[in-house]
Amino acid sequence: MTELSVLDFATIPEGSSAGEALHATAALASHAEQLGYRRFWMAEHHAMPGIASSAVSVCLAHVGNATSTIRIGSGGIMLPNHNPFVIAEQFGTLDALFPGRVDLGLGRAPGADRRIGQALRKDIHGAAEAFPQDVVELRALFAGDPRLTLQATPGAGADVEMWILGSSLFGAQLAAALGMPYAFAAHFAPAALDDALAIYRERFTPSGQCAKPHVMVAANAFAAETEEDAFYHASSMDQSFVALRTGTPGKMPPPVRGYRESLPPQARAMMEATRSVSAIGNRAQVRQSLETIIKRTGADELILSGSSFDPRDRSRSLEIIQDACRDL
């Protein structure tokens, strides 16, 4: 059976604050745990007015305190922005607080434009080139490799489940070479999905972490009692996506009925292409769409993205999806 998880950005709606968004995220994580979702991941984004999850490890500590069994993790940490030793300490600390529940998904992209590299005092391009070596270093830090000149405390010996994230063939190749689980970001960049998964599975080398390939696919998912209501609530997410792609990001706007139909043809085509791996609709429609994604990808897990202006609408969406997909 394919397991379902939740991807969250601590989205800040118009008229709300980062604090309110983070409290809503903790409540959503608790609700997802009660519903039986496997993981609750948060994504690193910087300098975006509508996203409060820039400090992922801090956010995960907040979510961890609001939950007790669901796995918590990064979807992901953009490693070129960071020093591997500091990430080992941060996620080693999370493991000390929430033992056996912590995931570390690692991405190669910076998560924002080049100004972030300047603000972080980082050569983002050079750090991205060093991504494979930094992943290997992180694994050694968690393993407490005695060849290291300095051990991370907390960190050494931590039971942190590491993942490679990607939206291109590079991440698939690296995850396969290192024998790590692989998560593909089809919720915003689905073009290379099939090729990346094929390469990952064909080239996979077993490791102490994974004896065989393990795939997670990120998909957009929003369910409501009717198809019309589902697209209505999802329109806030759609508006935010279009604003980001057109260089005008902001807080999440309220929903608009018929939003997709109101877009100019070029903008609508762009959205439909980038949102092609999605499940939006009523109970039966969402189940059918997710089943199609599973059949297409053979995914071991799906992680669902689907922000809403009113957090209660996403909570209800997760209820409908879990109930509809229990036996997928």
C-alpha cells in the first residue's frame, strides 16, 4: 500500500502573520497525525512574504512538540545554503528531542534567487557543485565516523533518515549512487518525473540505509465535498504560484471562483503544465487521480502539497483524502 504524507510551507494568508501561520502548521501536523499520515515535511524558502518556513529546523521543533508519532522532516533543506556540520547539529538536536521520528530531505537548489547567497555569505554556485561531497560528509557526521577531525554533538550517532530530493536527473543519479531514498518534486516541476525515476531505479546501488530503491513523489492535492469547491479553495495556491512565476510573490490571497478559467491562455497553459501531477476535486476524483499517479510512478509514498487561505479547508481536505485513499 502506498503511504501518504504531508508537505507544508507554513503559508501566510493575507491579513495574517508568520506567528499565526506557524501555529496553524502545528495544528495541521497534529491533525495529520491523528488521520494516519506517515510524515509531515516542511520546505526551506527564503525572503518570501507568504512563507514562514525559512528556518526549517526551528519549525520542526515546533511541530515535533505538537505531535508524538508522525515523522517530521525537511522537504527539504537546501544544502548549498548551509554548512553540513551545522545541519548535523541541528538535525541531531531534533533527533535528541524526537528520537526515531526525524527525516532530513536534502536539495541542491538554493530555494531563492542569488541575493540569498549574498545575504548568507555563501557562494551558492560553488556550494551546489559540492553538493554530493556535502551529502557524504553529512552521512559521516551522523555515523560518527572516527576519521572525522571533529564530531557533531548532538549529531554523531543520530537516527536521522536522509533523503535526496530533486526535480531533475541529477538528484536521481546521486540518490541511486549513494543508495538513498529519493523524493521527486512533481508538485512544481514534473517534466523529468518519468525519466528521473527510471534512472534512479536502474542505477540504484544498495546501501546500509536502503536495500532497494524507495520512491516518494510530491503531488498537489486538494479535496472538498464538490469539485467546484475543491478548485475554489485551491485557487489561493494557484494565485500564489502565478504570482511567484511572474516575479510578484506575496502573502496567500483569498480564493476566487473560476480563477483558472480567468487566466490568459499563456498563463493557464503554464499552470496546467507545471501542475499536471495533481489531484484536485471531490472524494472520488481525488482518489482516481492519486491512483493514476501511483500507477504511473510506482511510488512507495506520496507527499501531498496543497495550501489554502483558511487552514480549516486544508484540514478538511486531508480528512477527505485519507478516507478516500485508505486502501490505495
